Amino acid sequence: MSLKSGLLWFDDDPRRDVEEKVLRAATRYEHKHGHPPDLCYVHPSTLGGDGKSRKAGAVEIRSGRSVLPHHFWLGVAEKGERPAPAEGTPAEPASVPRLSLTRRVEAAEAEKGAMTPEEARQLAMNLEKR
């Protein structure tokens, strides 16, 4: 486990799934560091103990025994550890702008019905101000 830079995030809200928690943490990471993370380590129990990695947007989620439950350790993977693109996934052209993680979290929150679109926008604006 090695990350170039990192952010440790705590979220024990049982109403959110792992992917949503990682996207929220990734939004904060992107705001703080100016670029999105591509790797997140979580306690093995967070992934059901099967050891298989998952994806939350562009962030690969891996288990790490040194990470405490309900904690998310995000960052940019070292070159040798970078997640490989999924098979059949075309590379995104550099000229195509990506939605910021903040906007993706906003959309996911509104889509799940966990909050209204206005509440999601407010959350995104508050995160961007930090």
C-alpha cells in the first residue's frame, strides 16, 4: 500500500453504501489537492471480506488490513500500483471535460433520493468552500 498523497476520511453512516462514501471522500480530496484520487483503501470488512476490489467512479477501492473500520484512505497510487482500465473501456480523450467529483456526488445523492437536488447542490457548494 503506497499512495503519493492521501486523505483519511471517516464515515460510519449506515444509510450510505461504500461507493457513495468513497465518492464523497473523493470530492473532498479533489477540492483539497486539486486533482482527483484514483485509489482508496478500506478495512476488509467494508468490502465484505472477499478481498475483491471495487470501483466508485474512477476510484478503485481495495481492502487494507491497516485501515480501521469506517475509514477511507484515498490518494493517488504510485506508478506501479495504478489501477488498470477495465477491459473494453475506451480511454477518455483529453479534450473531453470530465464532471468534477463534486458534481458526480451531487448527481448521485439526488438520484438516490437521499436528499433533494437543492440539498445536494448546497452540499456540493459547502464542500467546495472548504
